[in-house]
Amino acid sequence: MVRYGMIIDLRSCIGCGACVAACDMENDTLWEEGKRRTEVPKLLFGTYPTVMAVFVPRLCMHCDNPPCVAVCPTGASYKTEDGVVLVNYDLCIGCKYCVVACPYDARYVDEKKRRAVDKCTFCYENRVKQGRLPACVETCVGHARIFGDLDDPSSEAGRLAMSGLARPLRPDLGTKPKVLYIPKVKFE
Amino acid sequence: MASLSLTRRDFLKAAAAAGVLASIRPPEDIVIRTLKEVGAEAAAIGECSVPALCRMCVNSCGIIVRVRDGRVRKIDPNPFHPASKGHICARGQSGVARLYNPDRLKRPMIRRDKAKRGTWEGFEAVDWDTALDETARILKKYIDAGEAKSIMIGGGWLPCGVYKPYVVAFAKAIGTPNFVGSPPPLCFFPKAFAWAVTVGVGGHPHITADFENSKYIVVLRRNLAGSLGVPYAWRFARAKRNGAKIVVLDPRMSETAAIADVWVPIRPGTDLAFLLAMAHVIVKGKLYDEHFLKRYTNAPILLRDGKPVKLWVDEETGKMKYLVYDKVRGKAVPHDEAIDPALLGEFDVEVDGGVVKAKPAFQYFAERLEGFTPEWASKICDVPAELITRIAREFGATRPAVIDPGWHDPKYSNSVQTWRMVAILNAMVGNIDKAGGFVFTAAGRGFKSKSLPEARVDVQWMKKKGYVVYNAQPNILAYYDAIVKGDPYPIRVAMLTGANWIRTLPDAKKWDEAFRKLDHVIAIDIMPNDTVAYADIVLPDCTYLERDDPLFGVGFSLDAGVATGMKAIDPIYDTKPMIEILVELADRLGKKDAYFKALGAMIGVEGATLKAYYEKEGIAGIRRAQAEAKGIKYDDLLSKGALVLKPKEMLMGTMPYRKPLSTPSGKVEFYSLKLLGIMSKKGYSEHWDPLPTWVPPKVYGKAGGNVFYLTYGRSPVTTHTHTVDNKLLASIARLEHYAVWINAAKARELGVKTGDKVKVTSLATGETVEGVAYVTEAIRPDTVFVVSAWGAESEKLRVARRIGGVALSKLWPMFKTAEGEDHLYTFLPNAMLQEVLVRVEKA
Amino acid sequence: MIEAGVQTAWGWLIALYLFLGGMGGSMVVIGYLHHVRSKQNHLAAVGSLVGVILVALGTLFLIGDLTKPEKFYLVFLSPRLNPGSWIFRGSLILTLFIAFGLLYAAPQIKYFHWLPWAKNEKVIRYLGLVAASFGFLTVMYTGILISMARAVAFWQSPALPMLFIASGLSTGVAGMLFVNVVQGIRASGERREMHFHWCHELSLWDAILISVEILVTFLYLYIVSASSPEAALSVNELLFGSLSIPFTVGVLLLGLAIPFLLEYLHITRGKTASEIVRDKGVFKPCLLPITAATLVIIGGIVLRYAILAAGIKTIVIMT
């Protein structure tokens, strides 16, 4: 069975926001109100001149053990067979428990367009199912987002996942995220 | 159903089977499906896609525009475009927001009260016929009076770049020589000139580095990942993934510096010293590529007192010949007869019946470099000497290594020599037109520059002012004197397309004066920007999504190719594409035939044919005529949007190995004969020394206390001022993208915190602007930085006004500083936009 | 180096819902206990009714906070119902609580004397036990609900449900105090004395519960701030940061310290002479406890809000 996931290469990301723009346009988010499915905050460490900047693209982790699915009363939050966590907008009543329960700040409330909680869908219905890449992955100029079957060693995503080079955020929470990060390391 | 992982091998197999050129190399894991397949699926959901070319910046990446229910929904990258190869940046994605921006110019307008220039008052909306008739009437007045040359036609990067022929044709048709694209003195010319005298070409679309195959990359005076030219950024990212070591010299940690292995926070304007010290280390350590220097450069040229011992023209080739010392034969010979020309040493040379002592240029330069030690550079650049030494050694010992050939640098009086040093260092490690090194783009091979006609205002003005290089590139700054003082002769009418000179030219006050002085101002544009507010007639242009594009050669790409754009939807407002506006004006002036003749000459199609095709299909007709003239399959072109005509493997590694360069000697000019020519006429100057030497920036050592070096640059969410009024980009922009960067320790001294309002006063113009502070550890204490695109003052740009930003054009002086010091760089048009100190205070 | 943010999805409406759940549920618990002890259920019935109404009101707030309030029924009727969700479980508990609470309390009210078990003391007692059990579950549930959001380190302590129970009970006692005084004002003669006596008892219980609450609060903050850096951030926000005024003033001072003092004063002051109570009524003699009760209730609301508002999640931790 396919297990969709994403690898984020923190060594390449420059926080250009192309992925954010692509997602906003592709998925009709409430970007005008600052509510989006993906964001790229910048973290800066150190004091001049020993400084390091990391841009960390964040989105739904499509966890294998998703806390949002566990807490949803109506079953609106669910996980597909191929590992994509989705929201059934018709069943969602907007109690926002999932928004609170998500450790990755991945969800937002769409009171206007969908009248439900919304989040990254890996562009499942609108792209992946048609054999295309999610909008953010396709547009990324630095190849900082890599999408595919994490269990398939012949795919780049699978290889990176299996190599152990890419790691999840907050593994201590037991959510088993399927978005894994290749860390940035500096030697200088 | 296409699978999600297509390896490169699989694709090439499939591609070969499909007859597609195997040269299109998608990044791994990308799904390549023809536009037809995508189109079929899209049609199933009522969506249609057309290929187009993005106009959010000069790179003109290939895009696919998806339309559903008559609305543009999404812009996707076009994987067939050889320069952008399936990637689009945030600006490209936000084209949709540009199209539907309610702030856009929606209909032609005329204003008769010139006193209201600079405001939005007094405009009345008119229909196109009225607007075009009035414009034609005005132009006719001057043309008929024999004063066509008092009409200036100009703009920013749009008519300076790919649309140049279409605008120049109009200028030619009405008989004015004064077509001015403003970028050269404010952007690329110093870098372009330096490279052109070294390797023959140097413009943006003509040179680049083969990042992805390089093992060591040094970037200076450029934010190549962050200002995001997609054709560069994706290759640069590949380099990183392939394990290249990246070193970035920048006073602040730009996006490029953020992903570099080493960030060198160099003192602004002192990169030249760093490079000279690098050369010192490389020469001392014999890390240079001897073979390359001997065979493919003129480094062995014998000099005496800094000038060639003998220099003459080869009658057959038209190239310059010179003497070198052949170590095998033990004497001086013409360079193409030498078996092993010496790079070092001093030799007795027989010439004109006498014997003189001569040294190869390389020896000459090596001696000069003796003093330019890392210790010397360390004090100037404020970089530890060990770091300079280490980077120099790594650069010299790694093959292939490359120093990025640069982009925008109108910043210092030493800009030209800085890029000369970059070119020389690249030549020293022998990376010219090699994998992983400096390369010519497809468009750059065989590019021949032309001199500007003498009849132009700027050529005459620069000649008068004693400019050394006065007819190579337009100089918009000259037009101020022409407009305001009639010097060298009056300019009375300005017809602008895609220009925002109030915000982009130095000294906004002066340009306000100039725009008020003109008899007539006509503006073709999409947005009501600060400059359009000075117009008497506003002719609203279409966005790139609402019109067809002609056929263009692809710039910025290693593969040779052509690309075009198709109209996605009909104009949503009462606008016309610029080309149509120009044709209709030409028609009204009885110059339609002349227009197409001039245009045809520039794009390689017969004038009458061009006109006939245009009359049938509009701009699409021009494209069809071009395709036919070039022998390109039209359906293929339209189905893919971009075609590769020659893959890079067929082009790279040829210059100067199999084809001579368009330099005087045909070789890489380590010692610049062009600069020698200038020196012979004008006498010696370190600015045009045929071999680089140290030239300090004018502002060197003057920062301190609350006086800072001013630096500016771009961001991934802006291009120039035309991107600031875009809802999507504005919503992605972070404070650092529009605020004034101040070092944390300095900010503490000034009592400034992030978000505080600050006053920035230019010591050069005396003007003060207000901005918001971004306090960070990621910038030098003596430097402030701000992204250049913002600071819009037009109240009609509502999104831009909400963000604010800094109006940089008020801080840059044009000819003289506020204290009366000369700010003119008369070597070549170079505005010196960072030879400016600013005082920063809490507001 | 951490990237953290505070949750903003659950705000005042949910805080009120949690508070009303705690207070209303407790009122039925306390009412039932009082019923058993004093062998008459007048106070219990009215108190329980008020408790049920408060919880029902809280439920209205919860429904009002939904993005799709009109679809609230999906919590029970969704074709993909997830019984493991504590929102589902809580809704079930609250529904059963309201049902049994009404069944327990209704017969006491004149209008419902016709109900079959209205005169059956035993049945009423059993109904009361069930209602009180669900009441207790309601109180406990409000703490469990937020502790199930493991993303928020600050809420991951067994002391949190304990705190909610202590707070719930003390606000419940406060509520009962109000009901008692209102009944006392409406009563006459000897009955006034009875209400005054109960006021005293309730004050004692209030004082005890407040001290327990103070202890649990400090224990909770102490333990949880040592558990992880982001939990420590939350505690810092409450004590010294952006929530310090609502928390230290609204909760610690006005919601705990001062009411305790007032109750203490009332209890140690000695009993007002029965005659005064009989003649002048219970209000003035019970002024201290009533004030304390008001403050406890306010403190209870602000406490719930503060705990929600201090819910910090850490997303990225880089070393």
C-alpha cells in the first residue's frame, strides 16, 4: 500500500514563499485573512557574526497516528488508505478540537468558504489522484519539498525517508508524522 | 495512469520513443506529462490551460495558465521551458493577484490640467479612440515640426529586455533616436562592461555560471537565491544538493547567505580587496590553471611600463595580435606562434631594432598582487585574514570552482574593477565555458553589441561631460538635463511604457521637477504608480495573462530555445496590449509600414509579411510570422509553449576553444585591450587600468555612530516597484522584506526595537524617509539594508500603501550630493547607488 | 531554540462552557450530598435545577462556538461517529447529566408534582445518585477534555483534572450558596434560620475547597513547569507574562485569596443571633459568603480562560 509523505530539505529552503503562494492559489485558502495551509517561518540563531538562519516549511504532517483524527467526534477528520489525512467538510461541525490537538499548528478554521476546519491535503483530490505533484512541491525552486511514497525505495522521497537522513518534528509525541525534515547543519 | 516516480532513465527512454528531444531534463521525481494530457484531464473538469511567459520579473519563466469558468485560477510552471524547467517562484504564482487587482488602470484617461501632475486629480475617462487620437495629435505636432527627436520613448526593464524591438521600432518609425531603457546605469552595465571587455559579452541574458556541476561557488554582491531569478535559483539549489561548497560575501545574511556554507559579512563595497587578496594567494600557491592561461587568455602578453610591447591587427581575422615570450624557442614571438608562452619572468625582447625588458601581463599582475595580501585585505574588508586565505586556497584547489559572474551592481565606483577581478579569477582557474564554471548562455553566444547613434541626447550629453564610454548603453540620467535645461537639446515629450522613474531613478525630487517641465507625458502601464500620476494621457496596458506574446529567444538558459505566450483570457478591463497601442499610434501617424519594417529588421522577418500577419491575427500573427521565418513547427510551439532548438551539450565548451570570443584578441582578455585603448586616449586611471587594482569605495571608512553604509537589494516576494501592489505577495511578505535592517547591538545603542519607526536620512541628498526597523543579528553593525521595491506614495496603490516600506529613490543622489560633491561616475554610466551614507534615528 | 505558539482556537466561549460544566455539575453533586445529609431536598432540587440549567447554557455556548451550529447533532448522529472522541463522550455525559438532573430535580417543583415518582423518595434518591454521578463526571470531563490535547505540554499533568475538580466544586458550592441565600430571602421565620445555618455549612465547605484549590493550583504550576520548557513558558505567561494580570489578580487574588479570607472571617465571626436572622432576614448576615461566592465564580471563569489562553504548543525544537 502506498504511504504518501513529504521530505523537506532544510538545507535548500530560502523561505521564498513560492510554495505558500502556489498552495493559496491552488487550494483557495483564506490567505487574504492570513489563514493558510502552509507557512514558512524563519528561525535565526546566534549573535553577529556567528549566525544561522533556517527556514522551516510547515504544513500538515499527515501523521500515521494523527491526534486530530483521534479527537474528532463526527469522524470528519480521517486518514485515507494511502496515508493522507483529510477533512470531510460535510461532517465537520467546527468544534475545533482538532485545531487544538494538532501539535503542528496545521489546521485553521475556514468560516467563509468551506464552513469547516481546513488544512493541507497534499493536493490529494485535485492533483495527486491525477498523477501530479502537490502544488507546493511542483513549484519549489530549490527542490526543498519532495513528495512520494515513503515506502518506495525507487522514489526519491522513499529513499530519503529510509536513509534516516530526514527526521520528524516532535517525535516524542508519538504522532508518527509523514513529513520529514533533513536538518541543516553548519560546521563553520 | 502515469506513475508518480519517473526516474531520469525512464523519461529519456520514453522521450526518445516519443521523439521529444532528450535534452529536456526534468528534476527527479517530477511527472512530465504533455500539455495535451493535462489539458484533457483539465477539460474534464471544465478547465483549460495555455502556455505563457511570466512577466513578474525579467527572467520570463515558462508558465501554464489554468482557466476555469472564464477565470484564471492557477499558474503552474511549464516543464518544457529550458530556462525555468518546471519551477515558478512566489511572484510567478501571484500573477493571478495582479490580473484581478482592483487597483489596476482600467480605462484610458486624459488630464488637461498640467498643474495637477503628480496627483490623481483632474483625470477624465475616455474611450480608446479619443485617447489614441489625442496621443497621435501630440506626437504629430513635434514630428511635423521636425522635432521628432524631442520625443523620448522609454521604460524600465520591460522595454529594455525582450520587448525592446517592439518599442524601438516605434521610435524608429517616428524618427526619434531617443529610446531609453533605464536599467543600464541603474543595474547591469558595470558588470556587463567588465565581462564584455574580458570575454566579449556580459549582459544579464548572456552569461551565467554552470552551478549544478560546480564544486565550489563564491557569490558576491548578489542575492541570487533570494532575489530569485528562477533560472539561476534552481540550478544553484542543485549545486547545493550535489555537494558544492558555497561561500557568500554579503554585509547581511541574505537568503543566499543563509543556505551558504560560509557567510562572509564583508564591509560594503570592499569585495574588490577580497578578490585581489584571493588572487594573491592563488598566484603565490600556483593554484592557477597554467595551461588555460597560456592557451586561451592573453595573460602572456608582453608588457613594458604596463603597455604591450607590440600590438597589431591581423588582416585576415581582424583580431589583435601581440608578442609573447616562447620558452621553447627562447624568444619573443607573435602569440599564435608560441609553443609555450611564458606567464612569469622578465625577458629581453627585440623590438623596432632595439632591445627592451618586458614582462608578461601575468608577471606584471603577480608583482602588483604582492602588496594585496590577505592581511592587507583583512583590514579593509573586516574579514579575518585566515578566512580569506582559506577561501582562496579552496577556490584555487577545487575544480571546477566558479565565482558567480554577477547581476545588478550599479553600486560603487569600484564596481567595474570588481567584476573585472571576478572575470580574471574565473579565468585563473580556467573555468571559462566549462562544466561547473563560467558559461555563456545560448543567447550570449554570438551576441554582438552595437553602438548608440550620435543623435541621441544621452550620447551627446555623456560626450560633453567627458564620459569615457559614452555610446555603449543608454543613460537615463542624461535626460534630466535635456528635459529641464534643454542640454544638449530639449526633450519635450515623454512616452513611457512600464516605467516608475519617480521611484526607481536617483533623486526623486529632480524627476518630479523633470516630469512637471515636460510639455506632454504619456504613460502606458498596468498600475497607477507614482510615475503614472504625472501623465497627461494614460493608456492602460493588459497584463501578460490577457494578451498573446510574440516569439522570443530564451535568455538566461544554457540550452538554446524559443518561447512564447498565449492569451489566457480576454482583457477584463478596457485595456489594450502595448504592442497594439504602438501599432495603432503608428497607424494614426501614417507610420504603420515604417513600424513593421523597423520591427521586422530587428526580429528577422520581412516587414510587409509581418504587417499582413498582424492584420490577420494581431500579436499572434507576429508570432506565426516569426515561427515561419525561423522554420519552427507552429503547432509544436503552441502545444508546449517553449522549444529547445539546441541543447547545451552542443553549445558549451566552444568559446574560446573552437570559436574566438568577440574580444579584440579573440581570447579571454586577462589584460584588457579595450581598457588599454581607453587608457591611451584618456591617460591612466585605476578605474580603467587594464589590470585591476584597488579602488576604495567613496564611502569607505565613513560609517560610525548612527551613520551607516546604505545597502539595498531584492527579496523573494518583490521584483521592482510593479510587484508591491499585489495582495498575495503582500500577505506572504514578512517584516524583513520591507523594513530597515539594523544590527541588534547597534539598535540597542539607538534604543530601537523591531517594529519601531525609524528616520533614515541620506547624507548624500539630505532627504529623510521614514521606515520600520527590523532588528537582527544577521547584518553588520555598520550597515543598514532595505529592500528596494517599496515606498510607493500613490494613494491608488492601496495594498502597497498598507505595507509602506522605504522610498529609496529619495536617498540616492543623481549628479551632486547635498554638499555639492560630484556624484557622477564618468567612466561609464553607473549611478553608484551605494556610495551613500545614511543616518538612522528613532522616529 | 524553539518555535512555539499559543493555541487560539478555544477562547471565551469554550472557557465559559468548561466553567459552566464544572459549576453546574458540581451543584448537582453538592445538592445531592446536601440532600442525603439534611434529609430534605428543597435546596438540592433547586440547586440541581440551576446546575442543570447552567450546564445546558454551557452547552449552548459550545454549540454557538461551532462553525456549523446547525449541525451539532452530528456529534451523536454522524455516519462516521468516533466514540473515542472526548467531545462525543462529553456530549453524552452532559446529555445524560441534564436528563437525570431534570428527572431528579423536577419533582420538587410544584408544576411537576404529577410525575409518577414525584412522591417516591427512594426513586428520587436513586435518581439523585445517578445525576450526581454524572455531575461529577461532567466536572472531571472538563479537565480530561483539554488534557487529551497532548500537543499542549502545559495541560499534560494529572494535577489539571484535579484542579478542575477542585475549582468546579468550589464554584458549585458558591452557586449553592447563592441558591441558598435566595431561598433564605424568600423564606420566613424558622426557615430563615435553617438557610442561615446552611449558609454557614456551605461557607465552611467553600473555605475547605478553596484551600484545596490553592494547594492544587500551586502544585500544578510547580510540577508542570518542571516537566518541559514549553510548559514552563505557559506558567511564565500566567505569572509574569501577558496573562499575569488576569491570572494573579483575577484568579489568585480575587478568585482564591480574598474569598478564602471572607469565608474564614464569616466562619470565625460567630453566629449571628437567631432572632436577628429571623427578623431581618439572611441577606446581611450572609453578605460575606455571598461576596466570596461571587468572587469565586468570577475566578473560576477567569481560571478556565487563562488555562486555555496559556496553551502553548512547541512545534520545532532545534539544538
